[in-house]
Amino acid sequence: MEDQEGNERVLFRINYLLKRLMDRYVTKNLAQIAQKDFSITFMPYFMAIGEQGISNHELVHKIKVTKQGVSKNVKELEALGLVYSEKGESDARSLMIHLTEPGKDLYRKIKDGADTIKTDYIKVLGAKNYEIMVDSMLKLIDYFEQLEEE
């Protein structure tokens, strides 16, 4: 029985459940504001593009995926009419990726939803614990990024 209670606090389990439950929540709410073909897997790409746009090279670096992954997902977002790409002005090998007007509208709606989630988290955790949680997660990201560089 003691081992079972200890399993409740195993980080792999906690990370898995939190991600899964959050993905379900986001998918449910995303269905109310986005096209049905907009998958939650597009979210990191879409949100990293942002209202200012981003180069394909920056996107690879920012969300830690392959060039092929970026290319595939950008093509799918283009097919949905949410982004467009153009050759970079300073480097013809680079593509600049931008949100279309419908993409910018969806981006703002998603940002509003993220603000709602933040408000809910603060209600559950308290403002101080929310900030500690975010700071801790950012430190863990830095930790794993440093491990990859070794």
C-alpha cells in the first residue's frame, strides 16, 4: 500500500496526467473557436509564430523540433488558411512565416483562453504558488536544454 501511495507523486505519472488532461480541456475549448481540422498538435507552432511572424529556422530552435516537423505543420496551417510563408529578405534559404488575418484572429482568441486558464490556475493555486510553478517549469526547461548541449 505504501508503494502505491508513493506512485501518486512520481513525476512521470504527474507530467503525463497533467498534459493529457490539459490537452483534453484545450481540445474541447479549441473546438468552439477553431476550424475542426485545427489540431492541438499545431498549437506550439501556431503560437510561436505569433503576430510578428518568425523564420522557419527560429521556429525549429524555439520549439525544439526538426526542420521537417516545422515544414509539415506549416504546410498544414497554410492549408487551413491560418499562415502564409515567404522567402526571407536577408537569406533566400530562410522562410518567414506569418499569420493571416484569420490566423491573427484565432491567435488572439487562444491568447484570451490562455489568460482564462491562468486566472483559473491562480484561483486553484494562489498567485504566489502560480508564479513559483511557472518559475520552476522554466528552470526545468533550462535544465533539460543544458543537458542536450552536453
